[in-house]
Amino acid sequence: MIGDIYCFICYCVYRSLDRLCLNNIKGFILNIPSSIGWGMLTIPLKRRHWIAVRAIDNVFYNLDSKLKQPDVIGEAVQLKKFLAKKLSSKSCELLLVVSSEVDISKEWKNGTSPTSSFTQLDTSTT
């Protein structure tokens, strides 16, 4: 197999971020409320917006498509603060991106409470 298979795990936003074993997580996807606007005008409605976060050389980056360029979040401590701030807003969802091996072994977490993955993405090329 040329590529890897990744799983998305829906993480309970009410649990502590300290349960996450960051070394075994490939990235994060957040679904957050986002204001609708056009130029300087902001409409008081909220839509959903997806944000990706990924580590490169142990530095985490916010890969939000609304940014002009990736934004440096920092290392693990800063990442947990960033995620905690995002998760403090109502209706935010957090998905963990892990390899299928990490999903099966549950090595993405420091605790033993069960959760479930709901999607697999095959990144192999044919």
C-alpha cells in the first residue's frame, strides 16, 4: 500500500484536552459557528465553518481558509489554549485525524473511555 488510511474521531468537547496524546494525532478539524458578512457589513446570522489544524515539525498551524496564510499557533501548550478557546463557543465540534492503527489501538488518548470513529479516508494512490 502506498498511502495511509486515516480516521476521523469525533471528540467530546466536554472532556479535557489533556486526555489527548498529541504525538499520535495527525491533525484536527473544527466545525465552528462563523458570522456571515460582505465587506464591512456583518449579518447577525451564523453559518458553520471548517478549520484544519496541523503540526509541522512540532509546531501547530491554523490552516483556516479564511486566513491569507497559515497562522502559527505554537507548540502543545498553545494548541490546547487555542482549542479550548474555540471549544468554549457553543456548537463547536472537534474531529481528530489519526491513522487507522492509532484508531484501533486508541493511542490517541491518555485515558481508556471508549469513543467511535465514523469515517475513513484512504489516501493511497492507484
